[in-house]
Amino acid sequence: MNRISVFYEHMAEAMKQENITLDEVCAAVKGFGFDGVELDANRIQNEGDTLLPALQKAGLSVNGIYNFFDFGSVTGSPEKDRAESLRVIGLCEKADCKFLLAVAGFLTDDEMVRGSTKYEARRLRMAASLTELTAEAEKHGITVVMEEFDNLTAPYSRADELLWFMRHVPGMRCGFDTGNFLYNEEDALRILELFRPYIVSVHCKDRAFTENAGSPCVTVANRKLYPVAVGDGDLPVAKIMRILLDSGYTGSFAAEHFGSIEQLKGMERSAAFLKRVLGEK
């Protein structure tokens, strides 16, 4: 059965925007129909003793954890990468979470030229550390995923780059983000078929071309994309979901709308949209 989740950071923002407590936002999110949350690993490290019981009390599980690594950095080492991997796997276990989104690292200025010697060397070092992470996580029943990241400093910001990691890191899977391909002016619907064999989780991110008060993402073609609740934007999120569901996808759909100034309302509208699409099956 497909589950729906939401990023905890939206809940944290809603607490500030609406002046409500952790228990109140957890109850609201559960009431909207969400089953779980997507949680930053460092939240577990720093706030887990308070946060995890509050989520559990509301009936919300930790569906996915994400962490920003710095794999393959010239200032790091394989040993440091391994230690960070073990730390994050431990946090996944603490939260009883089986999916880890690895944001593997970002390129330095002299690594930015695609195809250059320094770019290729960094990518290979990154893949080596990801291979270790994925293998170790598997021992603990945890699946590691990557997504296309909406920033050129990530050597996985384009479809071909993300596919390279899928093909070079044994056991690596895809957390398909419906909104991030557009950063590089790529069509997520057309690219979907390439990633279907790897997809085990989905981030449902909608984006609008019409200006609103939220913080926009700017594409490589200098187009501004504004945050909206899932279903309120210009992307074919419902069609992508239906294609995946028709292909037998049984994983989760996570609502994501960073930059919104109305997070509580956005979560309510996103949940209603996701439940409607799932109910059509």
C-alpha cells in the first residue's frame, strides 16, 4: 500500500509561521492524512529524544532520512567518509527508518567542468564512498537512494549524471523528484522511463511559473520556479504518479514545497491531492 509523507522541515516552518507547538503540528499533519515524515539526519542527532517520541505519539513514522555528505572531497578521506556513513546509518536505526537519501556532496570551483580530469576524479571518489555506504546500509536493511539535485554544483543535477551513479554504485536506487529535473530544463515525464527500474521512493514537488510570495528556484535558463502545494503548480505530478502506480509501484509519495510561506495550508492541500490521486486507483 502506498504511503504519503511530508518533509519535517515544513512542519518546523509551520510551527513558526502559525505559532503552534510540535504536538499541535504533528496532530494536524496526521489529521491531513500523512503517514510519515522525511527527516534530516541531523535533526535526529540533535533533537531525536524529543522529536521521535512526538512523531510516534501522533502516529507518524519516519519514512525517509536524508543527509548531506561530502564524499570524495580533496580535504576529506575514505576513512572520514566511512565514519560519516556509519554515523548516519546509526541514526536511521534510531529512527527505525529503512530509506536513506544520500546527497553525496558538491563540486568545488575547479571540479565544475563536466568531463574534466578533476570532475571525473571527484565523481569516482564519490562513487567509491557511496558504494561502501550502500553496502553497509544493506546489512542493516536500509536502502540508499539518490535524487537529481537542483544545483549545478552537484554532479548529479542532470538525468545523465544521476543515471551514471545508478549504474556505477551497486544497489543504489532512485528517489525520483518530480520537480528537480526542471532546474536543468529537463522534462521529468519524458525522463521517467529511464529511472523506473531504480525508483523506490518519490518526492512530489510541484512548481509554478506564476510568481507568488514564496522563494523561487532559478533554472539554468534563468526561469523562476515558485513553490506551491502539490497539485497547485504547472508540473504533471498526477500523471507521473499514475504511470508509476500502473507499473506496480508500491512505495511512498512525499510532499515537498520548500520556500512556501504557508506551510500548514500547503501540507493540507498536498495531502488532499496525493490522497485523491491514490484514490483513483
